[in-house]
Amino acid sequence: MAKRRRSAPNMNVTPLVDVVLVLLIIFMVVIPAMTQESEIQLPAISNADEDPKSKTDPFTLSLDAQGTMFFEKSALAPDTFRDVLVQANRAQPNRRLMLRADKGAQYADVRRVFQMVQQIGFPGISLRVNQRGGS
């Protein structure tokens, strides 16, 4: 009589891989939806400068087409955004400011923000634009 060989036990990892992939897809869909930035269409340019390498990232100041100001993703009331900028500059005086203005924003509003930032004393202000495209 021939001896029967016992099969070695195998672990089936397919259900584990399925669960991990489903969790990955859920996080890929949910995480971008959690960021609550304002919807701003940036103007475009053809020849962009290289990204400057600095020790600290600039503050982000956004201006939408309706004239609403956002500082670091939070909306600001028209009468308080100057105070918020002054406090941010006092807390970190060497940190620059990056302005994201919607292409439909009024030029006078953008100039007013530039003037205010200069008066407050930020070391510099950058205007964020897309590299190509747009109308």
C-alpha cells in the first residue's frame, strides 16, 4: 500500500488583500474631499520661474472672484483680515506670503491686498498662477 501524503496547510490571503484594497480606495476618495479650500481658477502664464527653495513655506492668502478673502484655508471677514495678517506677521516675521487670486477677481482688490501686505511688513509676496492654459 502506498502512503498518502498530507497536504501542507496554506493561508489564503486573498480576502485580506481585498479588504486592504477597499480601504485604500476609500481613503483615496475621502481625503481629497476633506480639504475645504476655496474654488479658485488661477490665471495662467507661459514661462514660469523655478520654485524657490526656502526654509519655510509662505502663508497662503486667497481671493475669490466675489472678493472673499481666505487665509490658510479659512474665510476671513472683510473687517478682520488685516488684523489676522498683522498677527501672522508678528508671529513669524520672516515668513513670506503667497497670494492666490481668482482670474475673475477685480484688479483693484488684488492691488489693495498687495499694498496692505507691504504696509504690514511681510518680507515678500508672491502671486500664484498656473503654468499654461486657461483663458
